[in-house]
Amino acid sequence: MTQENAQQINLLNIAGNNAGNKIQINHGNSGQSDSDNDAQNDAENKIRDVIIAGSGPAGYTAAIYLGRAGYKPLVIAGALTPGGQLVNTTEVENYPGFPDGVMGPDLMDSMQKQAEKFGAEIVFDDVVSVDFGDGSDAGALKTVTCDQGEVYQAPAIVVTTGSNVRKLGVPGEKEYSGKGVSYCATCDGFFFRGKPIVVVGGGDSAFTDAEFLTRFGSSVTLIHRREEFRAAKILVERAKANDKMSFILDSVVDKISGENGSAKSATVRNVKTGETTEVPAAGVFVAIGNTPATEFLNGALELDEKGYIKVDGASTRTSLPGVFAAGDVVDSVYRQAVSAAGMGCRAALDAQEYLDSIK
Ligand code: NAP
């Protein structure tokens, strides 16, 4: 018997012994019809030893560790942007091990391959709801439901769903989304060759995006609501030295206007003087941060006041036993690819300890 088979059987036993489970596993042939058996087999096929929801650096690192530990993690990687935020980034210069930098999508592709090499199964779907129970039953199966209707169960869950882009919430943003308004410079920059571009934000993303967009735009104007930037000094200095870039500070975008169905300009208001200016903008790239992706939890786990999942001290244990969380969905402070990867490693070790304890 392989280690993998042994674990699968242990876990099915765990499932079968739990009174509070939502499905009952029956290994014997007890006179059931073929269709009963088919339904049962299907249910068993949807039981995994551990499910990882999310596929950024935290999710794939957790998968690599759990895979190497002999488990067979299921990674529900997301339908739209598997790999997370780094897939929408250009060059990453601060991920250790890459002295010449690495393209965000290439880094995530490598992480995915590494997770698969150690046995992770990856599905490209979104978790839309969960039933984690009330935590009273050690080792109980937790249920996750995906957008395509698939339902999976496991005694251990690692939540690494990261965060969603924050929107400006101004008139014209929705209307011109995909017609000038974009949240992904690497995806859409190419469409604005020779045209004026506006980038909104003052963090690392806004500066990384703006620098990338100077390859395409006739001009790139960075609009930021304060005078000081949150971005790393090296990025700010590079941007200031770039002839194509200009800055409008202490200012916010109040409205995005268009012509013939495409964005044409942004109405920009100085927050100190109240003065408004119409800034030409065929492309408006919004890079004002993210909000934790926790809606699908629907109250299943305790969140902090900003909506991030609460964990127990330096561990990745959430408010429910057997459910762990890592990366940007937990971390409102550091939010780096490498810190998310480190936390994914901790989540895997915490999940392993839990799985061992319920055998
Ligand atoms: P961020 O650091 O949270 O910065 C968001 C920026 O948007 C801030 O300047 C903020 O202004 C501004 N902002 C927020 N809400 C706004 C609103 N409603 N209207 C106008 N402006 C608004 O987000 P980020 O730049 O996406 O970075 C997220 C994390 O990823 C950070 O930890 C960053 O270091 C990391 N990251 C790293 C790299 C890299 O190393 N290559 C690249 C990208 C991102 P205030 O400053 O006034 O709050």
C-alpha cells in the first residue's frame, strides 16, 4: 500500500466515524443499487485530505509543503487569475533567489509546477461558499462549494484567497471598465500605445504599473491623493527620472468621461484647493490597493475590523480547528510575495500537525 493510499483510507475512516458529517461513507456492499454506489463513489471522490482555497505564493507554498509531506492537496486556484496578484505584475525584483528579477507570471507558473510535481491537484474554479461546521467535532469534514457547482470536502482547509482590487467608486469607472478603465497594467497596457494614460495610486503597484506603462503611452500621469508616497524610494526615484511621467498630487479622480464608448479624460480635483482639472486619459489604470477576499466565507471565520481573517498569534490557526489561513487574506501589514510564501509554509505545517492529531 502506498503512503498516499494509506492516508486516503485513514481520512475516509475519519469521515466515516464522524457523527456530524454531511456525507456518510460506506465501504462495504450493503445491497445498494448501482446508482446509490455511483453517488457514493462520487461523494468519496470529492473528499480530499486537505483543500487549499487560493493560489498565490501562500497557496502554492502550502501545496508544495503538504505534497512533500505525503498529502495530496487540492488547490482551488481561482477561475480568473490563478496565481493571484503576481500574475498581473511585471518584474518582481525583491523575491529572493532572482538577482536579475523575475516576471510575476513566470514566478507563479514555476510555483504551480513545483506544487504539481509534489502531487497537488489543481482546479481552476472559485470557492463561492463554505460550511466549516461549528468546530465542536475534531476532525469533522469541512465543505467548500465552487462556482461551477463542484462540492469538495476535507478535514483540513487552508484559506489563501488573497485580496481583490479596490475600486475608485466614481462615476464612469464601471461604465468604461474594459473600455479604458483597467486594474491590470500588464494585461491592458498594450492597448494604449501612443495614447495618454493616467495611473491612480501612490503605492508600489501604482509606481510599478506607471513605469511599465511608459513603454506604451504617449504620457503617463500619476494621480495621488497625498504628497507623500507609500511606494519604495527606488521606484519613486526611477519614476521621477522618467521623461514620460508627470505627477498630480494632493488630488483625487472625481469622474471618468468618455467619447464613442471609450474613456477620454479624468476629472481630477485638488483636495487642498478644490480646483478641478480635466486630464486627458485614454487609459485610466487604478492601482489603489486591495481588500481581503473573504466574502465567500459568509461569517464562517472570525475577521478583524478591516475584514482580514484573524489567526491565533504567529500561527495560521483561525477561529475554527482544522481551518488555517495565510497570505494577504490575513496580512494587512507586510503583504509581500515572500512573506505570503513564508506564511503558506507555516499554514502547511499547522495543517499537518492538525491532520496528524486527528488520525
Ligand atoms: P497599497 O500599498 O495599499 O497602496 C495603495 C495606494 O492607493 C496608496 O498610496 C493609497 O493612498 C492609495 N489609495 C487607497 N485608497 C484610495 C482611494 N480610495 N482613492 C485614491 N487613492 C487611494 O497597495 P499596492 O500599491 O497595491 O501594494 C500592495 C502591497 O503589494 C504592498 O505591500 C506592496 O509593497 C506590494 N507590492 C510590491 C511590489 C513590488 O515589490 N514589486 C509591487 C506591487 C505591490 P495613501 O498612501 O494615501 O494611503
